[in-house]
Amino acid sequence: MNNYLISISEAMEMVNTNVLSKKPEKILLKDALDLFLAEDVFSPINMPPFNQSAMDGFAVLFDETHQNNFTLVDEIKAGDNNKRKLNIGEAVRIFTGAPTPTNANAVIMQENTSVENGVLNIDDTLTDYKNIRLEGEQIKQKQIALQKGAKLNPAAIGFLATLGITEVSVHPKPKISIVITGNELVTPGTPLAFGQIYESNAIMLQTALAKKGFTDITLVKVKDDYNDTKTVLNNVIEQSDLVLISGGISVGDYDFVGKALLELKTQQIFYKIKQKPGKPLFFGKNQNTIIFALPGNPASALTCYYIYIESALQKIIGNPNYSKPTTTLTLSNEYIKKGTRGEFLKAKATGSEVEILGSQSSAMLNSFAQANALVYLEDDVKMVKKGEKVKTYIID
């Protein structure tokens, strides 16, 4: 494996360049939340599909001679389908959402009216199409309703549903496999023997993915054995769009992941980044499967997830404009940096300020549990003082 340390900016660019969107598929609109359209969507109808009352009141046909008094001739409720016409000086009782008579030219809200002996009296100024939602006012048939790349949030899904659309073409969510390596790891709830630790990366990564809506996840555990590692990796690569491997990517005698990946003809795009934590991060491709081999230390793995894997996931689902949210905040405490690698520091952002937390070790999650941000310090930074501005990645 090539051990050349690339820069953080190079790593970000390589992920962005090498991860492609999944092939578009038609799925039900109800299942498309937070996905992105793979093609323009055109409206199959006018919306509204007919002239529609915007409120409860009375629809009238007025002219210069009929401004205040109208003969009440009918009632139209929402859902009625009679296409009646009015004569000059006539009115109908009407309710919100109901189709107005085809030639009605105003709706008067009921609070500005009174009815005596079948005659409607109004106390309001009449203007053309007052309180009438005109046919096609929101969108006309064959117009673009949403463009390719639009995010299908609840409002967008609701809008398409009003047009009668039930399916959309999107870049679907990936099938994800998480592979956990390490003989020393045991499942939480199991008594610990001397030399063992509880495995936390699986549930950490699963819940981080689930929070962003990615739930098609297969979890696989493998012992520190080369043949077992190679067999498991071969299987998950064949079955997955994205493979996340936890541990086994360093250079120890029992770290078999890198060797197995290359034996399986995985293309190495990079291995090792000039950063802390998360230096031994492998990124590669095998056929159409994207592979990240993460450091085993939990804080390192989670940092790499936030900085690189979240971006890859957004590329896979076709997000055209994604970039990790960053801001510049005022540091509320001093920090001395050791070494010459760029650092992502667990931090707590509050308003315009950010505090670098304690317990920055790559093995420690206690401060990560309080963090909502990662302060980024460049390679050549040695110290940042209270009151200085620092680049901050917002995590959620």
C-alpha cells in the first residue's frame, strides 16, 4: 500500500471526485424524503385545476350596475362538481376550496355580507377575481414543477402530491455494510475478560447513519485472521454500495484489512492523511463499491465519518450542492497544538463562540458526546489564543 500522506484538502477533493451518484430509480413519492430528483418533474395538470374560492363567503357576478345587492341562487361546497354559470347580479353561497361558477368574478368573505329574503347585501369593495384562486395560478400544465437536483423535503413532496404525482426518479440511498475487526472487542452486555474492551464503533456508525436517513445497513464482525478478513470483505463488496471497515487498517502484525483489499483488486485512491485524529484512513473503490477503512479508535472513526463519509453519502444520493457546513467562530479558550498535522478538535459551539473541549485523544468519546462542532487547525498552526477566530465544522 502507498503510505504517502496526502493533505486534508487533497483527501476531500479525491472523495468528491471519485464518488458518483447511484443510477436513478423510480420510487414511490412517499419513500423519497430527503432524496434528490434525478430529472425535471413537469406538472401533469393546472394547479388549481379550476377557479377556486379562497374563503367561505359568496361568489358573485358583478358589473357597474350590480355592486351591492345580489340575488342568492345556489350553494356550492368543496367537492361539488356542477359547472354552473351566473347571470349578472346573481350570487351563490360558497365555501373554501369549492369551484366557483365558471363566470364568477369575485368572492366576498361572509363577514362583509348579510342576507335578507334571498338577497345578498355586501359591504365591501369589488375588484376582479377578488378571493378567487385562478386555474393554473400556482403552476400550469407542462410547466416544470421541480428541477433536477431539487431536494425532496416535506414541502416538495406535498407539492408534487397536489399535482397527483405518486412516483419520482431519484438517486436511491446506498446499501451499506459495516465491518468490525478486532479480537479484543466484545458486544456490550457481555462480561469483560481481562484484555477485552466493549465494541462501540458499530452502534456509533449505525446511529450516525440512521440520523441522516441511511438505514439499509448490514453489520458484519470478523476476527483478526487474514483468510476470514478476505472472505468477509469479498462478500460485502459484492453486496454493498458503500463499505465502512472499522479497524485493521494500520500496520500491526494483525492488521489484515489493507492487504485483503488489495488482494481483492481494490483500487487504492489514498491511504493515510496528514491529519489528527484519523491519519490511517483508507479510501478506495472496487467495481462500483466505495470503501472506507477507518481507524479503530472511536473518536478517529467518528471524525472521519463527519469529514469524509457524510460528503460521500451526499454524492451517492445526488446532492448537487453539498459541502460540510463550516463557520468562523471566536475561540473561548486557548489551545496549544503539538505536531505538524492538521487537527480536528472536538468542540462545543454556542452562539458566536466555540470552546475546544478536553479529552482530545483519538480513543476518547466522552468529550465527543458533548461536542456539536469540530474546530479545524491547519498544519502550521502551533497555538490559538482565546478570542481568535477559528474555522469550525458544524456536526449534528
